[in-house]
Amino acid sequence: MGDFYQSGLITTLHNLRNINYEEMEEKLVKFSRKRPMALVIPSLYSELQGEALPRIVEKIKEIPYLNEVVIGLDRANKEQFEDARRYFSQLPQQHRILWHDGPRLRKMDQQLKDHQIAPNQMGKGRNAWYCFGYLIAAERSEAIALHDADILTYDKNMLARLFYPVVDPTFNYRFCKGFYFRSDGEKINGRVARLLVTPLLRALKKIFGPLTFLEYLDSFRYPLAGEFSMRTDVVKTIRIPSDWGLEVGILSEVERLNSTNRICQVEIADRYDHKHQPLSPDDPTKGLSRMSMDITRAIYLKMSQNGIVFTRSMFRSIKSTYYRIALEFVERYDNDAVLNGMRYNRHKEEMTVDLFANNVYTAGIDVLEKPDHGAFIPSWKRIKSALPGYMEEYYEAVEKDNQ
């Protein structure tokens, strides 16, 4: 659904449907000669048996402008790593698998732990961070894109539109975020973005005023989208969370280091569907419950870095303000679903808001009591400074695993 509306602090690039994929691909092939492109796919081994990844690999095989593919592989033993090597060997592009559970990369991780600069927990952020480090060490690509391994509606146009803003030499963008309508065709999905992030940002703006960081985050149509692209030199200097706060953390770091006119968002799909996480109301270490905690904590930590001083009573106010605004959003989405003939379970939506409201408060108390919990992983620029020669050693470890 094309439109040309611009709002917020960043540029929005829409899908106005005046260009076909073949025309865009032809341009990207031309751009790739001077600005080679790499794709990062963080993945669990279990994704290899999933419904989405086989389709993704089939589509990537057909992409001529892509220089290399890096797959970050988590939760895989030796036999599973070898299976993954066979699985991805069909890719015609240069590709490497980062076996994070293998002895070589565990040894490299231990080196960083010994210097207290390693990622402090497992997760997508840690996976992506190590992939970025390999690409920096390899020095083969000028632009990097990342997307998940569980996109059920994947097509080549997604990646083409994601890369385009940061590789067209006539554009000025250094970072690009994808956005889309998240749905399975029958109901509206994207609960964490719809019912947590946007209402929370509106609540925080109501309490603290229009802080630049809050206005910036609220400018994104889908701030939790797992698809983004950036120039490789941007990757060298950003710090990212190792947990589910990855997307918000990267957005905050990009804003810290770049003017907003170098940042954009692009519509990459009419509809997007992927593997859905359970709500997990009884276990805060899993599912959307953990995700909401990690994301909220990342927002609070960034605000603290910008000089906001939080108190327990303040978090009680944030919780109550968030709750009221979130329930208003439930009403809006209910009406939107009815008008478009989609299913909408208002009871489950309000149960989700109840859980998120409790986590908005709990995450705040966690920030007060454990301000280092969920802290950002150091930048690769710092790693190179702390451990000269580490990048070369890390690169060789990956290469040996893939021989």
C-alpha cells in the first residue's frame, strides 16, 4: 500500500510501485562493483528444519549482486555444524558459517571474557555481533544487511529494497531500517511493537517531554523489525545489546553516532510473517515476556545515558501511563481489524497488555538494582584497541572451521 507521508525525524522510503524487481536488481549489480554487499543471517540450528529457511536459501541463490553471506550458527554440536555446512553449500556466493559453539570460537570468546569485554549472555545480539566482527576482519564488503532466518513470506525484493538506500552512491544514508505490515493474512501480528514499544514511547514522552531519543525511536514504523542495512564502517563503532534489545540498541547507537539525515527506513514488503514467540506469562525468561523485559530495559538504559534519573515512584507512573495508552491502542487495533475483516481477540490483547505493564515496571526496578544487566557489548573498534591481532586470529578461526 503506497503512500508518500513523511513524519518524525528520519526519511521514510515508500513502495510506490513504479520500479520492478529486475530494474532494481540491475542497478544493485552495478552498485556492487564499487560497494560490495554482505548478508548476515543469525540462526539457530533448529531453523534448518523449519519452514522458512529453505525458501530463504532458494531465493538468496538467485541474487547476483550479493558478494558474501555469513550465517551465525547457535546451539549446534559438531555433527549439526557439519550438517549446516552441507546445507549452505548450495549458495553460489562466498559464504561462511560461524560455529559459535565450536571449540575455536569458544576459545576466541574466552579471550574476550578474560579481558571483561565479551558479550555477557547468549542471544541474537551476541550472534550478530560476532558476525559483524568477522566481516570487519574479512574486509571484503562495504555494506552489510541483516535479516532473520524465520521469514515465512521472504522474497528477493525484500533484500533488494533493504540494501538499496545504503549502496546507491547518489543517496546519503549510512543506515536503513526495514518496515512492513506484520500479519499472517488473517490477523494483525507484531504484538511487542504494537502493544509495548509504541505505547511505552508515547507514555515516556508524556512524562518526560519530547526528548530527541524518544522522538527518534517513535519515528520508525516498525522499530523492532529484524531487517536493517548499514555501511560497514558504521558497524565498527556501534555497541549493541546481546539480548532481545538488539533492534532498539542498534537504533540508539546509530542515532548517537550519526545525524538523523543519514538514517532512513524503507518499506520492504506488503505483508510479513515469521515464527511467532509464545507469550510465556508464567516464565519471564522466555517468549514475549523476556523480549518485553529486554527491550524495555534497553530503552531505559539509553535514557539513563542521556541524563534521565529514574526512581521507583517514577516507574510506577510510567507503568500506569503506559497501561492507559496501551488499552487505547487495543481499541484502535480492534476497530482496524473489524473494518478490514480480520480476526482480533481483544481478550488476549488485553492480557498481553497486562503482562507488558508489569514488565515495564519490573524492567525499571531491574535497571535501578542491576544497571549493568543487559549492558551493551563493546564496539569492535574497542576490541581491536584492547587486543591487537585479535581480529586476524578470529578470522583465521572461522576460516579453519569452514575448511
